[in-house]
Amino acid sequence: MVGKKKAAEYEERINKALVVLGAVSEDHTTPRNIRRAAKESINALQVTEYTPAVRTSNVISILDEILQDPNMPPYTRVKLWNVMSLIEAIKD
């Protein structure tokens, strides 16, 4: 079980990731499939019946797949890498 301090840190990381993913999902200069993946990631992070580690691992797999897209604008790729580095430290 994760301590209260760690749980609060994980929730803060998830909230920061949600803000960035929200910005990507609403950026109309980003291709639609990438915006859709950002929305899927937001939904996956907000599923409360899973632990934070399970939620973030689901998001990492979604983002890992979409980061291979050659049509992704470089600034969007950097944002998504930042999200991944934020959430990949979350463990059970």
C-alpha cells in the first residue's frame, strides 16, 4: 500500500498530466487521431476503480503507441514525453 504522502504526490502528478493532456486534446493544430489519444489518456487517468499505477500504465501504453506517429508536430511530441516522464514514476 502506498503511504498518504506518496498518494498525494501521485495525485499531483496525475493532475499535472491531465492539464497537459487537456491542452493537447484541444489543440486544433494537432492531428485528430493524436487529440483522440490524448482524450483516451485523460479518461484512463480518471478511472478511479484502478490504482494510480494501473491507470498510468494504461496511459503510457496509449501514448507509447501514438508517439510513433510521423504526423505528430514536434511540440506536441515534447508535451507527451513530458507527460510520460511525469507519470512513469508512479508505482503501487
